Amino acid sequence: MKVKHTLALAVSAVLMCSGPVSAAGATKAKPAKTCLIAGWENPASVCAAHTKVISATCFNCHGSNGKSNSAIPSLAGQEKAYFVTAMKDFRDGKREGITVMQKYALGYTDDEYEAMAEFFAKVK
């Protein structure tokens, strides 16, 4: 677990040092989305990178970008509510017989479940 979060923090640090993202051409500024990573509030660009990093941990079993080519279900295009509920059920031990998923689900926060659900819902 610590390796996953350490990797996410390292990627986040690199992105934070790369400079601001330009909003040139934007007609109306939206409030910037922030997220907490290891207790630190981060800007939207770091949140997006963090979501990609934690979602990538699913690729080993569920295929590139969540598109499975095996008996393991695809995550790509999955509805957000279903994904979040499934992850919470794995974490809470409500889905038995799938040992690996319960261990993975323990490593994420509810906000990270939401972010991953949004990521996979957009993949077609």
C-alpha cells in the first residue's frame, strides 16, 4: 500500500513543480477542483494525475484503460455508482470469494473511489 501512495505522491510532486497550467482562451473561470492526497490539499492538475496513477493499478488485471481481454470484468464504461458501490463492498467484506479485490479496495479513500469511477466511466 505504501508503495502505491508513495508513487502517487512522487508523480504529484513532479507535476506540481512543472509550472502552472494556462487557462488562455477560457471564457469563464470555474472554481478549481482540489483533492486531498495524504492529507495535503492539491490543485486540479495534481488531482487528475493522481487519479490516473491510482487507476493504473487496475490495469494489470482489468486490462489497459480498464478494457479487459479475459474473464476478469472490464471497468471501462462502468457506471460510476456501480463502481463506487462495488469498491465499498469489496472494502467492507460484503463481496466474498474475491480476495485480491478486498485487499486492493482497502488502500483507497471514498474520494479516490469517486475519482476512479469517473475516470473509468469516461473510457469507451
